[in-house]
Amino acid sequence: MQHPVSAPIGVTVPNFADRIGFAQLTRRAFEGGDLHPLRDQLLARIEEGTAEAGEGLDLSLIAQLLGEKEAGLVIQSEVLSFHQLFRTPCAVPKPRLRVLALAADIDMGGNTPIEFLLEGSDIELLTLYVVKGVGLPETLPEHDVAIVVASDSAECREALALIETAAPHWPRPLLNRPGLIGNLDRDKLYRLLTGISGLDIPATVHATRAQLTDLSQGRIACEDIAGELHFPMIARPRGSHAGVGLAKLDDAPALAAYLTGREEQDFFVARFVDYVSPDGLYRKYRLAMVDGKPYACHMAIADRWDIWYLNAYMAFSEEKRAEEAIFMLDFDHAFAARHRSALDEMSRRVGLDYFIVDCAENQNRELLVFEADNTAVVHNMDSPLVFPYKPPQMRKIFAAFTAMLSRHAKAGEGSAA
């Protein structure tokens, strides 16, 4: 039964379904394990009518990991239509803390992968999916602290709105408030962060296909779309992720060619910032902001501007890995110290307890921010033989995250009485 959002929310003994979960299944896939036997086993249980809700949700994730995204999402929506609360057991028999994650019915990249952050801890994770037409239950499962893990994407907006309306009546501390998550959208983030001393963030603006077509054919100028926009520019379809449709366009003919190859009607455009280092390489950083403090997640080095960690081929270069190791080792008194003022002000304006920043340094050594979100994967799956410096750094981030949860839970003990 849906909760009336204007009333206080009670808590009750949780009626959860156990699942293997995101972290374990993703790790199996990452390490090259064959998920097909488990998929077939779960399918057989569904056909027999003996599958539990948690097994259905695991099957949905397996399908997505195997590249069957649409099938996986259909399974997920079917499961969530009759059960919304799931448990990922922790590493100890008696949990020290119980965290409630508030998620949306979206693909596997659309919610914060919080399971990785809690791996090996004494914290039990309950995930409550806030589903369209179902909403929040009249009584919430017993928990010590809650955190919103749904993203700023359009598919999550209804779930975020429901949580935001109920937030004033939440019986426990609620982290990553939904009203703040919406500010991470690419065009909103620029407006939020512009004007911070030592921080460079290009204006990312929405442009329709009609506008870009007019620009490519000379009927309008770049400034007619945005004051600071000029060629070369970056374009990507609105709502795309992981570099899908991302392109650097040097002039109007390049823009015309780009539009010919795309079917989307809405795009984000921004001025291109050439952040190449003096040695001709590009360096892109991922930071985790936990409780207002930055932590190094990774450093990608490549001879191309459109870097992701995978296309930087860090695993194949001992020299690159050595530089990344130094970046992590010296982070607090080097990169973080150099940009402390900008990072502090960014964290204050964003206002979230936990979020991720992808950034670089421009040629004036200012902090160049590409994007921020709350759902990027922070994990400890890389081989310790190839990346021996990563496990200690990841454990440092995980410890900061669990300490943040504990601090808020302790602060909320009075309200839990």
C-alpha cells in the first residue's frame, strides 16, 4: 500500500528477498566467469514457478551483463511489480549497521553501485525500489540510515520526486537528498559550478536537431545557441552515457556530417577545451567526494582527448601505471592540495554526501570539470598483480564511505527512539 506522503513514516520488520547482487555478479563477469549456467538455472526455476523475487532480480542483472539489456529490464520490471525490497547480506552474521538504499527501476548503470562500497564490511544493505504506480510503502523497513541511489536521469525523476516529498517525514537520516541529485544533469551542473575560482567548466547547453542543422548550414551562429559556444565544440545526444555519440566537431561541415549519422532530436553541446599536457598526452581523473573530502579513484593517460579508463589501456603500460600509483600516493598533498579551494566549494554547492567527479587540469592548471554524478562505478575488481597500488586506495574510499554512514546513523539515533 502506498504511503500518504504528508504523513509520518513508520518502520517495521523488513520483508526482504535475498539476492546475490550487483557486486558479486559484476565481479564474476569482469573476471571472465561464465554466467550462462547460472542464467539457465534461474530460468528453469522461473519456469517451474519456484523462483524467489531476489533470484528474478539477479536474472535481470545477468541478462544485462550478457548484453541482453531489454530482456533484463523486462524481467526487472516484472519482479518489481510484486516485490520491491531486497537484501544483499553483509560479511558478518550480525550486522553492525543496516543501510536502506532507495533505487529506481532503471538499467544496471542507473543506480549508485553501493554494493561495491560496502563489500567486506559489517553493514547490511537493503535496497528498496521506488516503482511507478507503487511508490513508497506505508511503513519502511527498519534501518539505521538511508541513502538515495537513483540517478539524475529522466527515468528516475518520478522516483526522486516521491522520495523528495516524503523526505521531511523520514524517520532516519537520509543521505544524498533527491532534490540535490537533479543538479548533476549536465546543463544544470554548469550553472551550479560556474564562477568558482580555479575551476573551469564549459557551458553545456541543450540544442535541438533543428538548431544544430541551422548552425551547420550557416543560418545561425554558435552564439545564438550559447554565448561562449564556438568551434571546435563537443556534441553528444542528450541522455547518452559512456561516450555514446560523443564527438569533437571542428567546423560546420563536421557538424553536418555528425547529424547525418545520428537519429536523435536533442543534444548537449559545449566548447572544446584542449587539456593536453606538455608531453602531448591527456590525463583524466576520477574522484570520489565522500562527506566533503576528495579521494582518488583512478587516473587515465592517453594520446586522445576522449579518454575512458578502458581506452587508455593502462593495464598494458607499466609507465602509465607507475604515474597513476604516484598520483594516488601523493594525492592529498599534491592534486587535492592544489585544487583544495575549488574542490571544497564544488562540494559545498553540490551538497551531496557522496558523488563522483570526472575531471582534468586545463593548460592554466585549473580544475577542469567534465561531469559529476552519483552512479559511476567505484570498485576493487582490478588485478592486484597488475595494479598493486589500487586495493589500498579503494579500501580507503570504502572506509570513508562506511564511516560517513556510521556518523550519520549515530547522529540519528535520537530520532530512532
